[in-house]
Amino acid sequence: MAYLQLLARKTGNLRFLSHLETHKMLERSLRRARVPLAFSHGFNPHPNISFAAPLPVGSLSDYEVVHVELAEAIDTGGLIRDQRRFFPEEFILLKGKILEKPPSLMKEVVRSDYTVTLNLPVSPREIEEGIREFLSRETHLIRKRTKKGRYNEVDIRPQVKDLAYDQQADSIFMSLDTGSVSNLKPLVLMEELFDFPPEKLDIKREKLYKTKDGELVELY
């Protein structure tokens, strides 16, 4: 038994796939590539494929980390080299390696970096003032709906680790808590900061992080 760890880029119209649809796309591509997938046991066997953190629909990514359980190890270099024969052009495998049983990705990830490109005419002063006002607060409460349909108040201020505007690129950089313990979606933060139409924003995930020996390190 072995595990394939992939680092991939998700671009173009693939941004509109849901997490489940992305999962299916990856499974079918791996089958076409004849990767020896390992299957779960039970009444409905399925491949064991897990993503580090679900990407919000409509978002791009330069940093998708995936674990695939294999029946046997493979040549990752060959998979990367021949990927265009099996994978959509807008899902690009950047790196791959074989691991022994790794820890759960979803339990490891703690933070994400994003850039949000603004495809609309805005005043740089408005952006900078909105960011400065948010960062000056000790708390920022929002109402968040639970899986049971109830609403809780959540303080998102400590979930934002970094927030800055790049006037030259007309984009906003944000570093946010991500994972099972604390999680903030970039669009939620943008809605709290500004009244911009979501369809005018290009949100791209740049990095994912975990902690190792008390230090923040890249997940892959």
C-alpha cells in the first residue's frame, strides 16, 4: 500500500466545479491514466482520494494538495510528464511523490494564502481605508449558519492573519485560518469589507500551510 501526494493548479472554467465534481474529475482522470487506485471496503467501494481543503466554487488555485491511496507505488514522473493525455488542460499537475501512510491532510492544514483580483473600477483609497478599519478592530462578529440551520456569532478578526492591498496589481492579499479548528472563506471576508459583486472578483489560492515543530510551513 502506498499514497500518492499531488500538488496541482486549478484554472479557467474548472473554477466553477464544486468540490464533489472536482473529486469526480480527478478520479476519472486517474483511471484514464491507469493509476492503480486502492478502494475502500464495504457495500459501496470507492477510491480513497482526499483534498487538503475544499476550494470554494468560483475560485482558482495554484495550490491544490491531494492524497490518493494506491494499490501499489507508481512512477510519479511519468504521470506528471504524460498528464495532458488524461487530465483536463485546466487542471495541471505540478508535483507528485509517493508516501507511506501520511497524516490526514484536512487535519494538518491550518492556513491559506489568497489573492483577490478586483475586476471593477474602485478607488485605492477606499480599499486601503476598508482594510485599515478592519485591522484596527479587536473583534469583528458575523452570523454564521451551522449545519443544523442555526446561527452563531463568530469573531472573524483573529482568523485573519494578514491583509494588504497591492495597488499596482489591483489585488488584495489575505492569509486566513483554514481547517477543521478555525476556517474563514475569502469571499466572506470580502463581503464584510466591501460591497463588491462577487462575480467581479477573481479569488485564487496561493498556498496552504501546516505547523511543524511549532513553525508554519508549506503543506506540500
